[in-house]
Amino acid sequence: MSAVQSENLPLLFAKLASGEFGVAELDFQPLTADGRTNAEIHRLYGPEQTGEGGPAAAVVRYLPGAAARTHRHPGYELIYVLDGELETEAGVHPAGSLLSMEPDSVHTPRSPKGCLALVVWEQPVQPV
């Protein structure tokens, strides 16, 4: 990728071609929604831009020992693990894993070792 092309990409993806992600430039905030612990979020877009109940996307950082309560996804959820390991009922998902959670799926994500993931929610999650 040429320098001109990478200059036109969002900050988030400008370093992907070199194997880096640019996480140092992201502004993470504590994430406690849905009972999450030891989690942080950098929001890319959400209901402020898409409307109430609309899609959202974020980079989520689970610190070692992070967990979320069991929840349901009324719409699709995509999770791309960028670094570390994410665990779900389906197993351990290392960096490079892409999870596609179908509508009405239920899961309890956690990360004993920590991870960084790009997450896209079609609709807001619902506690179970």
C-alpha cells in the first residue's frame, strides 16, 4: 500500500498493512455495560450516528481476567480478534479469529489473558 493510499484510510486501519493496528492512538473508555468487568472501549460509531437501536462498532480491549455477563444478540454480531485470546462457549479464539454470532445467539465472552477485538453489533445486546 502506498503512503498516499494509507493517508486516506481511517486512523484505525492505517497501520494494518504493516501488521500494526495503531492502538496507541485510540482513546479507550471503561466499558461496564452488560456487566462487563476489566473491559475498555473505543467507539467507532453507534446510536448517536445510526439512531436508537441501530448498529454500532468499536474496538474493545479486554484486560486480563475480563468478562461479560451472559447476553443475547437480537441481530448479528461480528468479532474479529486482533490480539490475545477471546473465550466463548465455542472455545478459545486467538488473534486472527473471526466470530459471526447469529441473531438470537447467546454467549458469555471472557478473556483470562486479555485481548483486543474489533466488534460490530447489528443491534444492541440484551441481558439474559
